[in-house]
Amino acid sequence: MKPIKGDDSMITEEKVISGKYMTTRTINVEIKKALDENEKKLNIEVTKPFDSVAVGLCCDADITLDGSPGDFAGALNDGAKISIKGNVGRYVGNNMTSGEILVEGSADDGVGFGTYDGNIVIYGNAGNAVGQLNKGGTIIIDGNIGDLSGLYMLSGNIIVTGNAGKDTGDWMIGGSIYVGGSFETGTNAEVRELTLDDKLKLKKLFDHYSVDAEIDNFKKIENKEIRPFYG
């Protein structure tokens, strides 16, 4: 995984939870118990593709999922930093409201569906439906994505360093999509050149998350009309 800038000087110990003989429910119970005991750094050994692991976390803890979880990893996250050392299934970070989710590998469909806030970074490729119904989060895919990203998005940012598929930004109402490679726009999506503010925003994010991409190659996609359904 690329190095992430940050200050971990206050975190001195890591609690390890092995999922070898656990179900998703018992892993989540153990995570909650550790957080209730004021543990701030957890390493969860993901021994099989558990669905819905590390969901609904309302804390500022540093959680590592050491392996490749299944669907809905980190869903409803509200403040935790979740690092995933592997690939991840569908709907990672579904409806999260704050915090960070950083994925070493690739992701399946629905990254950041319905996200309200916070940052999701995938250091690989992602499937279809990235950032659909995004309401304010920032989603960075350091690779290629599939079709229908940003469908009905209301606010926030989707940033793709590689190629995007068909119907990018379809029926988008607000927010911005930035693509470094090729793409095909959908209904109510309009391609625009980057402003200085756009370039500064991308540079800040790329520096912070160690993303190596040429900003001048990016195009911005925004909505044509604020009320596209009433035209």
C-alpha cells in the first residue's frame, strides 16, 4: 500500500482480533467490545470474505482489516480510519458519514454508495456504480472504473485517475467528477476544463494520499441543469 501521511505518534499498541473461528457477528461484537474498552488501534485478521465487517463504527479509532473482506465493509462508518489490506467486495463505505476508508487493492461495484461525507480511496480498480447518490463524500479511485459512476449524485467528489465507463455522471444533480483517462458521459452531464481551484483541490488530495497522477490530464464533469427532471 502506498504510504499515507499522518501522525500515529499517539497510538502505541495494536490489538489483534483473529477471525479464524468467528462469524461476521462475533467479529463485530469483538470490535465493539475493544472500542468500548478504549482501544484505539485494532488489527482484524480477515481469514475469509466476511460481509458487513467493521460496520457502523462511531469513533476515531484506527482499524486495519488484514485480508480481503466481502460486501459492505466499513458501511455506515462515522469517524474511524479503516485500512483494508487486500481487495474488497461490493458497496464498501456504503452510506458512511465521516472518517476514511483506504483499500490497498481493487473494489467491486458500488464504492461509496450514498456517502454523506468522509474520504474513500481505492488504490486499484473499481467496478460499476461508483459514488451513486453521493451526498458529500470524496471518492478516489487510483485506477479504472466501470459504468454509471455518479448516478444521481447530489454533492461531493469522484476522482478517477484512469478510465471510466459509460454514462459517467448520468442524471447527476450536483458535485464534481474528475477523470484522468477516457469516459462517456450520461444524461445531464457536461464536460468542463479544470479551474485553478480544481487543480489545487486535486493536488492537495493526491499529496495527502500519495496518488501519482498528472493533474493536467483530468477533465471535470458537472451537471448541465440543477433541476434536470423538470426540464
